Amino acid sequence: MQEFFSNNFNIVPHAIALAAAYLLALPIGWNREKGERSAGIRTFPLVALASCGFIQAAE
């Protein structure tokens, strides 16, 4: 149990990866929003953040 609560956790690389996922998905969402498709500016970045966070949690 001691290993689970170690003080070695650094949140900066995770925050950078989440920000990169958001920024990379934003133009796709913007393009789909301009094309008046069902998934747009809110959906694509949200899905990108969720999938990036899920992968980080699995690591």
C-alpha cells in the first residue's frame, strides 16, 4: 500500500498531454462545426480529453 501513495507523482506531463490532446482535436471540431455536422466543437475535444485521460490512467 505504501507504493500506491508515493510522493513521486508529477502532474505536469499529464497536464501537457491533456492540453495537447485538446489542442489537436480543436481544429477537427471547428471544421465539423462549420460544416454543420452532428459532432462539433464541443464533442471532439471532450472525447480527445477523455481518451487521453483513460490512456494515462491505464499506464
